[in-house]
Amino acid sequence: MSAALHLRPTGFGLAFLILILLTLIGCVNYGLSLGYGLTFLLGGVWVITAAQAMRAARSLTLTVRPAGPAHAGQPASLNVQAQASGDSGTLEVRLRGQGRELRAALHVPAGGAALTVAFPASVRGPLTLQVGAWAQDRLGLWRAALPARPDPVTLLVWPAPESPVPPVPDRAAPGVGGEGHRGPGDEEFAGLRPYQPGDSPRQVSWRHVARTGQLLTRETDAARGHATDLHWQDAPGDAEARASRLSAWAQHLSALGTPFALTLPGTHLKAASGEAHLHAALNALATVDPLPAAPVPARGAARLVSHAATLVTQATPPTLLALAVTLAPGALRQPVWITLPIALLLAHALARVLPRPGRTLDPLPVWLLALLAVGGAAALIATQGTLLGRDAGTAFLGLLIALKTAESRSSRDGRILILLGLFMTSTHYFYSQGPLSALHTLISAAFLLAAAPAWIAPVTSGPASTPATPGGEGRRTHLRDSLLGAGRLLALAAPLALVLFVLFPRPDRPLWQLPVQGQATTGLSNEISAGEYSNLAQNSAVAFRADFQGALPTPDQRYWRGPVYEAYDGRTWRQVRAPGRTPSVDVTGPPLNYTLTLEPSGNPWLLALDVPLTVPDGAFLTNAFQAVTPRPVTTRRRVELQSRAARLGVQEDPDRLAFDLQLPAGQNPRAVALAASWRNLNLQARVQAGLDLLRTGGFTYTLSPPLLPEQDRVDAFLFSSRQGFCEHYASSFAFLMRAAGLSARVVGGYQGGEQNGSYLIVRQQDAHAWTEIWLPGQGWVRVDPTAVVAPARVSAGLSTALTRPQAAAPTAPGTLKRLQLRLDAIQNRWNDLVVDYDGDRQSDLLTRAGLGGVGSTPYLLLLPTLIALTLLPALLLARRRARPSDPASRALHDLSVRLHLPRAPGETPTAYMTRAATQHPHLHAALQDVLNAYHAARYAPHPTPDTLTRLRRAVRNIRR
């Protein structure tokens, strides 16, 4: 009976779709560009597997037969055999009868597979099982009903024999018995008779067949012993008790070789012995009226899953391997006290399923798992302040996954682990979206998808139903094949993922804002004190990259303006919000256009060259000429800026200038006295006097200056230690200028940048502080006192300035440094094409392509067209049967396609050729050539490639 293919997602498939939607929402909300790629890749997998399920349904045929006799109260064994023309995924079988349902699944490789299942037979009598069969894709995301529905299976359940066997009635069967009588047996030859269908080939007299050509069967007999006559009335009780006792007597007498007769209501069996007579007696007892009613199974016991324990044993190791790969990056960034429990929980889960002769490892108690969860959450809140942040949230999720492995006991638990692992994979993009992160997440997804098939059906060592032993060759082969299958699946999904990555709308704003990124781990601070920037100088992490449209600025122009510090309390410089009027800007130079790719810092500053005049939409310039964005830079961000050389604040607010003259009272008397002596000089001479002091005073540029006292820190630095970093020189110089009567402030940011082709790499170690002095008619003038002590800091960079302060050029890069720059160029290109692909870049691309933007008519026509083209290979794959892997069988498959005449399940090549020749008489000779070539290719003692070539040529010669 045929039926149309019905396709629908499984429960796991629906959960997989929900996971995709959740990750998509996360990518939209937090601007994780690379996360879009992973999400769309998983979406492509979800769609492609639907085609795989359809293909599997078209390729599979199912046969269910009883494997042997069954007694009431014992499981009835059934052979489930599946045939396939290729590697067709997984077959799910459901057997329903007597109020129970049994589910079984098996992977079906090329050529087919078999499985033996046990269905509980609760009462005697006919047991009719309704058979349902569905094909699943390898991941178990989709289910498609087979076109040919299997017929119901009916078997007789014999009555359970009474135990122990009660005494057998001593009553002889009428007309049977006595010495000298003989009857059918296997002791002596009694004669020959014509062959009858069903006779054993061992009983055929092949000698007579060779002489006469006639099939004759040998008959043997044996001395007939005493036959027992069994009656229905011999057993007391109800019908079931009687059937049980008579079943025990019949099997007992059969085991002794004693003939017996059986009389039942409406049925009488003559005295005989042997296995056939016993089966006839048990069949009669199974059907004697009245038949018992099947008991209603207890709630929760109506559904059984075949090989449930085997699934957990075999599927857990590859799942734990996949989770270990997924969780590995967390060990590099989370505390050891959270990594260690995760590793121990994974190891414990693995030890529970590994074979250990004579020993079993008990699962961890629930109270201990709960204690670990609560304790981990409390510790993370105590150290991180929240469970919603990036660091705490991902660490806690990793702990929950490990705890889930400790209590997993079913395929449902295993599939939850797969989904949690995929979700964990997407969270890695909160930390990095570089090429290595993309490669790791791709590998993690492949391992997780490869582990999913093991939770559907047990690994088998061949076409038989016996599961492979844990750790055996069968399981390793299955894992390898699953990894290859997952790789092919991801490759098929890649075109769809690419189309959606480019064309899927990218919102400009988040749906909501949560502190996912946690606290900033690097970058400039809101305040500056001794040691602040020297700590950053130890960090070689990239702060941002700058791509210029034209020539790169010279080293003395690479001052990247950040926070401006104007409030000073004797120890710390802080930013202030001055509500006064906006200072004037007098442009003096040509525009400089460039693009910054900012790394996450948690700060709102856009590090721009002096002086930024054009900032991105949403950003603004403060009245201290600092480019600021309202939303902190918590993810990698790309901004376009324009700067020009200009005079700042020639027209400045007098209140601001007065504020920038203030000094803490009573501190640093020696510095105040020195600067006061300069007040009789003109303004330019005062600035020069301060610089001459630093140039000729024996000052040293170092990252490890001595500690300064809490009071009179400037005096201690200028007249005692004379060792410091940029913040020491900028702070002391600003103090001297204020004491000399000049308005001064400290500007923080970065200075320099490492050239790498057409762009600059600015690292955290390039953090720098300098001073701005306000001069009448000139406005705010940048003065870098550090450059007086160590000119190489500006001309050659930090590393050169520390060893050769007076150097005019940096040291030539070595081989390792050139390799690092090459890798950074790849990283920068990756950021440009992938990571920084946002709504603005998408709009620009669509405009240049002539599509007009998201939502336009060309866009709405192009998007579904491209999606259909990317899915076309999968759809074509779903409509055709899989070709067999065996070359000879594949040639016959190609022949059936040419003739539009499919082979029937189990049909031999000879029978198929005969049927094909009947429908196409003009092809009789050509079909015979194909059959001869097939036999030569398949059964020749030493087949050669020429035999396969001859077979393929014979198939190609077939023309309808």
C-alpha cells in the first residue's frame, strides 16, 4: 500500500529551530556579525536535513517478521530488516499492540541493516502489531513517513508453562502403545517416498536423484513408546490456568521424547512426538477459547524504547568529546576554581560509561549536583557581581552543561546536551570574532552535529543487530563517518548561510541592552594617576586599527585624542563636565579621512587624531574636543572620522580657563616656587623653561619608576626620583604651567602606531598622556613633555624609547615580527569583510549593486531567488534515490533509472532482467549483455577494472 511522503520536524528538530531563533535574536541585539554566520549555517543544516529525510524515505524499505516463538509474560522477538540503495540515514520503527508502544531505531548504511526488538507479550493468543515506519535524517531533526506502509504483523503467543511442572496424568492414548510397534522416527531406514515440498534437503536421497533424476525422500522410523493422552479437563482452574498446565506437560513430554495426544474444546491432536507436534499443540493452546483480555499497562509503562541503555553508553563518549572541544576556550579566561569542577564532571560522566570489569561507577547524588550549582552561582556573583554579565554568564553556563552530563540518563538528555553545546559555541563570539574563533566554532559545531546521530540508534558492527562494544572499532568507525557526514552537511548549508549573511537585514540598534560584555578589561581610564599608563604599556593587545584613504600621517602627527583631564587634587587628574560655551575652531590644514576599527573597551571614547571635526551619526564632540559615543564600545566597532589641523579654543570660556589654573593648596611648595620664578617671563618662555627643566635635569624614561609619596608628589618627582613614564611628565608639567600662571590640562589617548601596509596598528602599550597649554591668540597648544626626555617615544615607538630614548627611527622588524604583522593584516581584512559587516555596510553594498536597499522591490525579488538556488542541490538530492556505493549495484541502479523501471525489494538481477525484457522485448539482447557483465563483475574469481568498464558500457548501450 502506497502513501504520500509526510514530512514534519521531530521534537529535537523543533528545539533546534528554537535555538536558531534565540541565537539570531542574540546576534541582532549584540551586533555579533560572525554569530550571524553560525546561526545561518545551523539554519541551513535544519533545512538541508529535511531534504535528507525525504531522500531516506524514498530509499528505504522495511520488513518486520517474528523471530521465533513467544510465551505469555515474556518478550516476543521480532526481526526488523531495512534495505536501502545508499546511506539513507536512520529508520524509526514503532510497534503498537495490546495497549503498548515500542520504539526502535537503526542506522541504515548502504545495503541495509537489521535489528532484533523485543515486544512485551502479556497474554496468550494472537498478537497483532501495527507497524509504523519513518525515515529520519542523520541528525534526527526531521521525520518522513515511508511511502510503502508495512503490513501489520501477527504472531501467536503461547501460554506460559506452569512451573514447576506438575505430575503428568498416566493415561495412554487410545490405539497407541505396546511392544513391537513402530512409528515415525529417526532411528532406522524405512523406505523411500516421492519428495514433498517442505522436506529437509538432508533427507533427500541424492544418489537416486543422480541415477534417475527423480527427487525421493528417505523415511525413517523408531520404536513407538507409550503415548500420553492429555485432556483439557485434566487441568483445574480457569482457562488460563489450564492452558498454562497443559503447556508445561506438553513441553515436558516433548523434551522426554514421549508421544502425546491433546484434546481441547473443539480440537483434537493425535498422538505424536517431535518439534512440529509440540508447536501444533502450543498453537492450539494459544487459541483455545475464551481468549484473555490484554491488561491495561500502568501509566508511563505503555511506551518502551529499544536499546535505551545502549544509546547512553555509546553516545556519551562522542558527546563528551564534542563538549570538551566546545568548552575548551573557557579554560583560558575563566577562574581555575570553575574550570576544575567542569573538567572533573566531564571525566566522571565518561568514567560512568567506559567498560570497567567488575566495577561500576555510581552517578553523583542529586544533592551534590544542586550544591555545586548553587555554590558556583554564589561564587560567581561574589566575584563578578552578577550572573548576567559576559564572563559570569558563560562560566555559569559551562558549569550547568557539565552538571547536566553528570545526570544524563536518556537520549532526551543527550539531545539537550547537543543543543546546550551549540548555544555555548555561539557565546564565544562575545570574546572574539577572529578567524581562529570562527574555525573553533566551526569545529565545535561539526563535533556536536557528529555526536547527535549516536543518540538516535545504537552503533552496530555490521548488518546484524548486535551493538558494537564500547570503544570498539564499530564505534570509532561510526564517529568518523558521523564527522564526515557533519562536514558534508555543513558544506551543503554554507551557500545558504552566505546568502543570508550578506542579505539578511541588519538592525542598527539593539532590541534591549544587558551587561553581557561585563567590565572592560583594557583601555584608558576616567582618571589618571602615577602608574596608570605605565600599566597599560605592559599590554600589547590591539586597541584599534586605523585605515587611511590617503597617505599615512607622520609619527609626530599620530596623537589619538581621548579623555581630557582638568580637575587635579594633588594625586589624581579627572575629567570634568564644563557646561560653558563651545570653544572656537580655526581650521588650518587639509582634511584627513580615515576609518577606525575599535576593539571592545567598555569606554565611550572614539580615539581621533587632533582635531576631529566629522564624527559618525550618534556621536558628538565635547567642548574639550573629545569624540564620544553615547553607547560604550562593548563590541568591535568600525567608525569613519575626519580630522584637520586646527587652532582650538582661541575663543575660550573664561570660567574654563580659570578652572584650569587651580592647584591644591599647600602642596608641592618647591615646584610652586620654581614656577613662580618664571612668571616674569613671557608666556612662550614659561613653557620653554618647563621643557628645559625636563631636558637638562637628568630625567629618565622608564616603566618602573619608584613609588611617590601621597603628599608633594610633584616635588618628589621633579627634585628627587626624576624617573617616570608619560603620566609623570604630563602631570608634573601641567602643574608647573598652572603654577606659572598658564591654563593647562592633561590629555590622555594613544601616540604612534605600527605601520602595516596601508593601515596603522595602535596597541594598548601605545597609551600616552600629554599636556595642553592655553596661549592667547593660539588657543590650546599641545606640548608633549615626554618627547623632551625621550624623543624616540614619538619618532620610534615605546619599545625603542625604553632602550634608546634618543633614537630617531624604530628598529627594523625581525622575521617573527614580520610574521605577526602578516597575520594582523589577515585579521584586519577579516574584520573588514566579516566582523564589521553591519547595517551600514550592507546598505552600501546593496546600493552599489543597484538593489536600492533592504525592502526594495529588487531586494525582495533577489533574496528568495538566491535562497532557492542555494537549496536546489538539496532539493534535487531529496527527489532522487541514493545510488548504491557498490559499483556493480550502482550500474544496475543506473539501468533502472534509464528504463524508468525500479527494482523491487529483494528482486534478483536475473528476475529483474526477465521482467525488463518482458516490458521491452526489443532490448532482450542488450539486457542479456548487461546481466552477463554484471555476473562477471560480481562473481568472477578475479574481477578486474575491465569487467566494471564492460558493465558500465553495457548499461550505456541501453536505449528505450
